[in-house]
Amino acid sequence: MSQFDNVSVVKQANVYFDGKCVSHTVVFADGSKKSVGVIFPSQLVFNTRAPEIMEINGGVCKVRRAGESGWKTYQAGEQFSVPGNSSFEIETLETLDYVCHFG
Amino acid sequence: MSQFDNVSVVKQANVYFDGKCVSHTVVFADGSKKSVGVIFPSQLVFNTRAPEIMEINGGVCKVRRAGESGWKTYQAGEQFSVPGNSSFEIETLETLDYVCHFG
């Protein structure tokens, strides 16, 4: 599915880490939210409040979740999950296009 | 109005000029499209196919439309229009958050 239908989109973008990460918030009829975005080549640390599932549409990244020693590589068509109230390190090797599913 | 309701959102971002401009496409029930996006501080030239109206949510830019000699400055709450099959130069002074209305 290349698009989300019957949703609302918040006009104002979310810009993090001086533009290394840009996303837009998508609100679903049930009130749940997702974000669609990109992460440019960089090494970043994201904190989570709700649990997250990062669905990769394009690009390549390496991820290390809090408390884990190893890095795992993910690419288009794959996804990774992160518990809530946690964090993950991400090294983007090729510009990442993603959907972040919250909750 | 801070969001668009009852729309579709294309998951994959539009990334132009090596990431200086990032947007997402929003599709309306009548089939018309808009994009929501950001332009980071830079000097760029955009070509238009359909006429465009650039609605500024945040930031500051200077714009010179094709065939015009003068630059005009626009900021949050303002908008500018560009004919179809034309172009405009834009110098973004502060990261621009915009909605582009096509047609």
C-alpha cells in the first residue's frame, strides 16, 4: 500500500536534528497517529515514549536498541520495533524513507 | 486550519536538491493534490508545470518569479503564486514550512 487513505495530515512538518530528520504527522480516524518521514545520512539517537515500529520504505540503516550491544541492518521492505520509554541509535547509510507506527 | 482532513497521504517522501527540500504529497477526494514540505536555507530554482500557490506556514524566503527583476520577501501567513510552465528562484532565509497548492 503506497498511501494512507481517509486520514488527516498535520500541515507543519516535524524537523529534528537540524533537518537530518523530517516528517509529517498522519492522524487516523481512530485517533492513532503515524509519521511519514526521511532521515538523511547521519548518526542519531531517538527516544521513544510509546512503542514504535519503524517501517522502511527506502534506504539502508543500522540500528542499535538501548541495552543491546549489537547493531542490526535494515533496508526497504523491512521493519524494526522499539519498546516505549526507551531509545535507539540509528546510523543512516542511505537516505531512509520510513513510516513510524506509534503504540 | 492546521491539518487537512479526509485525505490520502503518499508514504514515500519527495526529496529534492539533495535534501534541501522535503515534502509529502496529499491527495484530496476530488483527485487534486497538494504537497506539505520544508525548504532548508538555500538558493534554489523550481520549475512549475501546473500553476502553484505557495502558502507559508513558517520561516522566511525571498522569491523572484521568471521574467521579473525584483525579489519579494514572504513569511509565515503569507503566500505567493507562480504561473504554470514557468519557474521561480527562492532564497530561504529561515527554514520554510509550506503547503504547495497545485492547479
